[in-house]
Amino acid sequence: MIAISGTTSGPELLVELDRAAPEPLHRQLANGLRDAIRTGRLAPATRLPSTRVLAADLGVSRRLVVDAYSQLAAEGFLLSTHGSGTRVATVDAPSTREDATEPAKQFDIDFAPGSPDLGSFPRHAWLRALRQGLAEIESQAFGYVAPQGLISARIALADYLRRTRGVLADPQHIVLCSGATQAVALLASTLAGQTVAMEDPGFWLHRMVLRHNGIEPVPVPVDDDGLDVDALAASGATTVLATPAHQSPTGVVLSAARRTAMVQWARADHLVIEDDYDAEYRYDRPPVGALQGIAPDRVVYIGSTSKTLAPGLRIGWMVLPAHLVGPVTLSKGLADTGSSVMDQIAFAKLLASGGYDRHLRQMRRRYLTRRNALLRALARYLPEATVLGAAAGVHLTIRFPDGFPIGELIDRAARRRVRVEPLAPCYAAPDTAPPGLMLGYANLTESQIDTGVQELARAMR
């Protein structure tokens, strides 16, 4: 028999009793609890159900449970204290908890790109938004909702994107998803069989996602003006995945002339997938508006909270042309039936209350200070490095002279407990990539940034 709580107080406990077995029930109970403690399934200090509650759950007499508890207390497996109940004692037993032993920290300074300041996640604002949202939402929202997402979240997001990015966002054309990576995967499954181009260099993970979905992306070169639209037109691609506002990874911004050319290319029965991954962070001037606002019927707009709040939230969105809403929504429904309702509730409230805007204003000031600290450190300690791209985002890319042993530098830096990532994986042909690094600065303090660059310089020497 397995215990199923028939009460409303006390913790539940999984215990199996076999009334057909020759072994007495009180001994089965004692053996089951003892094994659970030895294997770590019941951790030290865990409070057990009262004898009355467990007896009711198991359908046995209270005296049977009292006897089993008394036996285990005499053996040192349980501690019984008047007023605080019965708890598991500390015994020498292997733990099965995944977090029992945390791995040793491998790096003291981590320049990995793509992460915001995780310590600045607005915990209190998020909890407040969740509480307010839960107080207002109808209970039916906790069921299986439309794969597109809660309408309240899509309305709040549409308003935000119109205000800040110039996106022509109809809530009915928005699909909420688990980050930009899932957005690319859903689009890839929808566009199967088409020729898709991608910036070269471009975000390596999106290239892998396309390949995983049976699409080998056609590389299109990037220069100081962004993606080469003439090369795109000559590639024969019908769709392109691009980062116009802040090219990933080089950081360049698509020039005005090429923005116009790309829109013209899209209007010739082509499709642009616009990954607006960190456009909220432009430090020297207002960010350029989204391409989608110029050609909403030929551009898919992708965004997420991974650079603004935290990648662990897994909140992303697509603003789709009308003809793709149905197919992409179907793909989303088949993938996971819809994203977390709780996160949608909190995010919608954070957007509507202005809390999201306040958080972004604060982070822009902080990231600008850290970017400037990185620029100063590079100029002082690594003058050989050339900084690429605009003053934007949460990372910057540096290039070294041709022939520079970038792999050796990365290995030496790791031995000094400093993590840096090479530029090469972002290229369709990594072996042809110039020597360079992507340096994320948002999740580091100014002191860590300065120390990290000094260590890189020492590793070079």
C-alpha cells in the first residue's frame, strides 16, 4: 500500500506496505523509513508526519506508527522533540540531491558574452508583478491556454514594442515562446525546404538550430556597414536571419542605405527574420527602429528577455506577418502546448506598470559604465586589440593582428582562471576566421573587468 494523504496538515510521505507479505507491517514501515534515510531520500532535519497523520494516510493503527518511530529513534535515525515533532537525524548516508555538492568555480572572471547582470534581476518588482497579476487573472488562465500566449501578455508586449522599437505589433500576430532560440527553431520547422541565408559571422547557436532542423544556412558576408545585401540578393535565398540593429557578433549597425536595400529585397516576395536581441542597449545615441516597422508583412520580428532580465526566464516573442501566424502557432502548440502562464502573468504586469522600463533605464547606465571600464582597460593593457562595432549591447568584439595565436591566449587565460570566447565559432568556416574575442561585460564589476584584462595581457606576454 502507498500512502496518499487524506489530511490537510503535515507533510506527505511515500511509504509502501504490503499486507500480503509475511513481514509485520510495523517492521515494513520501519525498514522503509530507514532505507529512505540511508539513501538520502529523506534528508537530515526533514520533518515527518505526525503519528496520527501517517496512520490515517496508511490506514493502520496509530500504535503501529508509534512503535516504528520509537524503534528508529532508538537506532538514531529519528529525533523526537516535544513541540517540534519528529525529524530525520543526521546519519552517514550518501546524498542523492543534485545540489548536495556544488561544482568548484572554474573561473574567477568570466567574460562570456550574452549575459546581463544576473545579480540585478528585479526580484522584488517581479514578485510584486506576479502577485498583482495573480490577483486579477481568471482561474481559467491556468489551464491549457492558446499556444500564442495569454492575450493580456501579448497586448502589453505589443504596446511596449510599438513605443520603444517602432514595431507594428498586432497582439493577434504575436506568438510568445521560450526565448529567441525556440523562435528560430519554430520558424525553421515552418520554413522547411526553403533557402535561408544567415550573416557570416553570425550567432553560432542559431546556425546550429537551423542545421538541426534540416536547413543549411547560406553564409552572407558582413562588413563595416552590416550585412552585404547585394551578396544576399545573389545568394538565391528566399529568407535571411539578420541582426540589423546590432550585428551579432561584430557589433556593427546596418547602414541606412543597406536598410533600404534589405527592405526592397524583402518586398520582392522574400522574408527577413529580424533578431533584435539587445537593441534596448544603445549608449551613444537612440537605437534605430526595427525593420519590421517598415515592412511588417515581410519581416518576422524576434525578441526576448534574455539580455534585459535573465536568460533563465525563457521568455521570447515573435511578431509575425499574417500568413505565418497560423503555421508558427501550430508549430508552437506541437512543441510544448504553450509557454509558462505564471511567467507571462508577471511579465505582462511588469510591462504595463512601467517596471520593465525603469529596470532598463537603470541597466543602461550601469552597462555604459562597465563598457567604458572595459574600453579603458583594453586601451591600457591590450593596445594590440581593435574594438569593433557600435557603443551598444552587453558585449564587445575585439580583433587581433593576422596570425595572432588566439587559441594559445584562450588556454593561457583559462589557466589564470579567466574565461574568454573566440570569435571563430561564429563563422560558417571557423578555420578562416580572423583572430578575435567576444568580451561580455554586463555581468562583471568594473574591478573584475580591469583585473581580467590585465590577466589577458599577462597571458599574452
